[in-house]
Amino acid sequence: MPGQHPHEDVTGVVLAGGLARRMGGVDKGLVSVRGRELVRYVVEALQPQVRDLIVNANRNQEIYARLGFRVVADAPPGFHGPLAGMASAMRVASTPFIATVPCDSPFVPADLVGRLYRARVAANATIAVAHDGERLQPVFALIDCRRLDSLVAFLARGERKIDRWYDGERTTTADFSDSPRTFLNLNTPEDVASTEALLMP
Ligand SMILES: Nc1nc2c(ncn2[C@@H]2O[C@H](COP(=O)(O)OP(=O)(O)OP(=O)(O)O)[C@@H](O)[C@H]2O)c(=O)[nH]1
Ligand SMILES: [Mg+2]
């Protein structure tokens, strides 16, 4: 039925594997935002949209595991960027697709996965990436897990840039220009403070 997407086809992946250099190297997903770990906002928004959820983290895996979902580290290891986290999630996902979101974007909309999914179907693409009207938002993406071999080969060549992998795939975009808050992400301590103010009742 138009306007719907098969939840059972999608595993949500929360990318929490970064170094958070702009936040002083803390584990960003675990940073407290109005008394709750940042990753929890993302998990709560994504979970109703997918069948399974995976948290991709390279540190504090046992703390992330308390969220109740599978935790996977990057493969290959070594902080090579979000593509490595996507690859390890694609390897273990038991659904045909993964939908990725970063752990530092607390305003994931309830229709994120559905819109990505519909854009992918409409374009007969293997990847759908969110577009904010000005630029691609590459860590908000729906990816066909059958492209794992392509991604592994890309990483094995020493490539790291997410846009470059997308460029070589059958990639389409999903327009989220009506929803700029989706892409608000917390990179610095100042971002945490301003978002806490936004979340004030
Ligand atoms: N799995 C994985 N995810 C990463 C890696 N680097 C960044 N990310 C994720 O990509 C998303 C967006 O990245 P940034 O906001 O730049 O986060 P970051 O790289 O931790 O922070 P900075 O070092 O300040 O840029 C976040 O969800 C990060 O967790 C990585 O090496 N591996
Ligand atoms: Mg960020």
C-alpha cells in the first residue's frame, strides 16, 4: 500500500562508533542530554520503524548492550569511519536492508525509514540517502545488504569516503528539506547545551 513500508525488511543501525574529537573524545552516544544518554533518543525514534536494531559501537560495548540490542564493533577495526560500522552491521543483519542513523541526532523523525524506503523503491535503487535540500546527509541511509561485498571490496582498497562508495552504487536520494531538525547533530559541548534548551518543556 502506498505510504507504507515493510518494517520486517529493515534493521535499524545506530552508528555510535566515532571518536567524538569535537567533544573531547568522550563516547558521544553516552553523553547525558537532559539526564538521558544521547543514544537513547535515537534508539527510541528508530525502533518502531524497523524489525531489529543494531548498535554499532567501538567502545563501552557492555554499556550499549544495556539498551537491549545487539552491539557490533567496526569491521575492519580501527576507526575507519562510518562505512566500517555499516559493513559490520550488514554482515550480521537478518533483514534485506539496513537503515542507518548517527547516534548524535536526537530528532530522528517517525517516518525516516518509510521515506527512505519509498525513495529506494521508486528509483529501483540499492541505496537511498537523505538529502536536506542543500546537501546529502550520508549517514542517514537505507542500504541493500546484498551490497556488502561491494562495500568490503571498497574498504579493502583503502577507500573510506562514504559519498564515493554511494557514487559507485545505484544510489538515490530522499528529500527531507521539509525536516531540517532531522539532521541537527551534537558535535560539541555547546551543541549539547543548545539542544537541552530546545528540549526544555
Ligand atoms: N562505526 C563508526 N562510526 C563512526 C566513525 N567515525 C564517525 N562515526 C559515526 O558517524 C556519525 C557522524 O560522525 P560525527 O558526528 O563526525 O562523529 P565523530 O566522528 O564521532 O565526531 P568528530 O570526531 O567530532 O567528528 C556518528 O554517528 C559517529 O558515531 C567510525 O570510525 N566508525
Ligand atoms: Mg555529528
